[in-house]
Amino acid sequence: MAISKRNRVPIGLFLLLCFNLLLAPAVQAATPIAESRFSAYTITLLGLVTLCLCVYLFVVIFQPERF
């Protein structure tokens, strides 16, 4: 099944949010102070977005002809 370019963004966002659901409890457990569940999800989502941006910029820098 080929995924068109138009459908990549919603699928990517869905996978990012699913991955956030898996990592947020680990972030909440790793903090030494009591933290709300909302802030744990927010911190995890911020980390995932930062990681995705780093990967994207790495690819753009080393393969500029694709963009």
C-alpha cells in the first residue's frame, strides 16, 4: 500500500501522539518532584518535536538536493 504525500502528515502526527502516550509515563516517573500528567505529556511532546526537527535539519544539511 503506497501512502501518498498528502496522507503522510496526518499519519505522522498520529504516530507522534501515540509515541507520546508511551513515553509520557516514563517522563513523569523520572522527575524527582510531583508533576501533573498534563505537564508530563507536554514535556514529552516538546522533546519529540525537538528530536524530529533535529532529524529533519540533519537531512536537509546533508542532502540539500532533495529539497
